[in-house]
Amino acid sequence: MARYADRLLADGERVALRGRQHMLATIIEGRIPWALFALSIVLLLLDLQLEPSGVRDLFGWFGLALLVIGLVWLAYVYLNWFSQDYLVTNRRVVKVEGILSKRAADSSLEKINDAVLQQSVLGRMLGYGDLDILTANEQSVDRYRMLSEAQTFKRTMLDEKHKLEQDAFQIPAPPLRAAPPPAPEPALAGAAPAAPAARTMTSEEITGALGDLADLRDRGAINPEEYEAKKQELLGRL
């Protein structure tokens, strides 16, 4: 069965951490019923030691009454502790308390400016602390007393706040520029028509031209590479 706090979550809201008060808080909160329980045990033990009399009956009945009151009170304290549900989600911090009558309070992450954590020496040893959530004007909007794993709770809350701010103010990168289109063919681009193919030459004309090329090569007017290239071009006109 879903918890009461889970039914308070909005669409797309996820739970990053669950917590409650430290177990030691039940001992402090239940110090009076624990004292009544201890006193009832003492009275019942005295009842067993006394001789049968009116005083013994008084101790016995009084001890039984204190025992019942103490046990019922302790049951209430532990049920109230078990009903606590402190959530850190990706949008807010939710605090749910109460056994039958529920009280739910929440603080939006974007409105939280900071969180003040106070831990005594014993709190650091056992892992609990008092956490005050502050708004932008440095006013406390909620207080968590003897919060179990207080350091983890605060760190998770601030991490989720940072993620929320990144998502809210993130600027999308500009789209990649499309690759330039291929250059059109010269005919489609209106370029000048290709030069007409060279005319066919007779063998006598080619022989004379090759002799002229050889003369130019020998005089250093053209290099051997240019001579060979022009030679192949002339032979291709046959």
C-alpha cells in the first residue's frame, strides 16, 4: 500500500531521499511514559514483597494502572515516530506527520536559499542533527529536530535544488549549421561552356610539333616533365 506522502507527489515528481527523526528522539519524547513504566515495575515488585494487606493491594492496583498508562503512551510515541515521512524530491521537501490525522508541509526547492545544520558531539557520533530550512530572506520556513542522517538529508536537498536550477535556466545549444550544398554543375550554374575538343592533327604536323618541343627542351625553355606532358597531348590528337 502506498504511503500517505507518496499520494501527495505530482506528476513527474520523484523521491530522492526518505527520512525521519532519529530513534533517540523516541526516548526523549517518551521520557515520561518510560518513567511511568519503570515506576510501575517498582510498585509491582514491592507488591510481591509485602504481606497480604490493604497496602499491598494499593501498590498492586496502582502499579498495574501505571503500567497500562505507560505502555499505551509509549505505543503512541512509537507509532507517531513510525508515521513520520520526510521526503526530498526533485521539486520540494515534504514533511508528513501524524498517525490518523495527518499534517503535511512542504517547501519548494527554488524558494530555499540555504539550510542551517546544528549537530552536538553526540549528534555527530550517532548521525542526527537539527536542520533549519531558510528562504531567500533568511527566514526559517521549517525545522527538523533530531533528524536522522541529517548531513545526507541536507546534501541531497541542496543537490536536487542545484539540478532543478540547472534544468530551469539551461539555454539550449544552437542547432548545428547544415553542410553547404554541393556546387552545381557548370552547365546548371550558368558557367561558360567547356572548351571545344582539340582538332585531330596529321602525322606530319605532330612530327613537326614534337621536333619543336624537343628544341625547346634542349634550350631549357621547358623542363622534361612539361615536354612529356605536351608530347602525350600531341600523340593523343592522332
